[in-house]
Amino acid sequence: MDEKRTVKASKFLSLVLRHDPGRIGVALDEGGWVGVDELLAACAAHGRRLTRAELDHVVATNNKRRFAFSDDGRRIRASQGHTVEVDLGLAAAVPPDVLFHGTAAATLPLILRDGLLPMARQDVHLSEDRETAVRVGARHGRPVVLAVDAAGLAAGGGQVFRVSANGVWLTGPVPPQWLRVQPD
């Protein structure tokens, strides 16, 4: 599978498994899972033919590890980032002292006023390293990195943190007092 087709398939799978499963007539279960055979048949029926080997390749080579197979390999789901309601069944976890969030410079005034909000997603997404946050922020313009006092927010603010299968930390809204803008 060439790189262009892999990227195209990954973007389409993100759309279906995170935001709009109905676009191809599939339904996610409460945990966000859908049967692989059902997904592949629905993709083909909607002009997006994908073989199991190609699906395996997309999952294995996605640098953000956006997708996960069930232990038996018969179901697939997005690791996080859903706008449709799912319960990923992730246990609460103790976060590192500091987590990071990347955003575009244009959104910084709103974030400093309102804090980090999940927007259309179910959770706020945070990373353990600054480099990932820079890459995320750069998708929408000049990146700005915010440090989140995760330890303080968990202890003093009672915030619950969970970590997805691909290492993204998930939590609810983060009030502005728990944020610090990182220097370039």
C-alpha cells in the first residue's frame, strides 16, 4: 500500500471511527468498537474498498497509533478523539507532574480566558512531551505550547486523568489557573 493511499485510508478511518460511523452505515458499540468484517464490508459498499491486509498496514504504520484492534483482532476502534459518545473504559491514572497541550497562537487568548475545553470532542487531549504538543499546535498555525500542572489539578482540583492506548492523556476541561505558556 503506497503512502498516499495509506494516509487517505487513515483519514477516512478517523472520520468513521471517531466522528461519523453512520456515513458508511456502521454503528460503534458503547466502547467505540466495530467489527472489522463489518467495517470492511461497509467501506467497500461506499466506494472505499480496503482489504484486511491494508487495514492492518494502516493500523500498524500510523505514527500517532490512532487505531487499536481488540485482543482477538476481530474489532477495531479509534484510540481517542471521538466526537460521538463512547466509553473507552480507560481507568483513572495518576498523571505525571506536568503534561503539555499544543495549540495555535491565534487560540491562546481564548484559552487563557476560558481554559482548555474539549470542544466537540469528549475530552481535552494532553501529551507527556513538549515535542508532540508542538506538532499538534503546528497543524493550525504558529504553535504555542501550554504546560498543564497535572499533579496540582489532580490533587487540588480533583481532576480525573486517563491515558489512551496510544499514550494520549485525556481529561475534562482544564481551568486557566492550571496552565502556563511555555517559552519558544
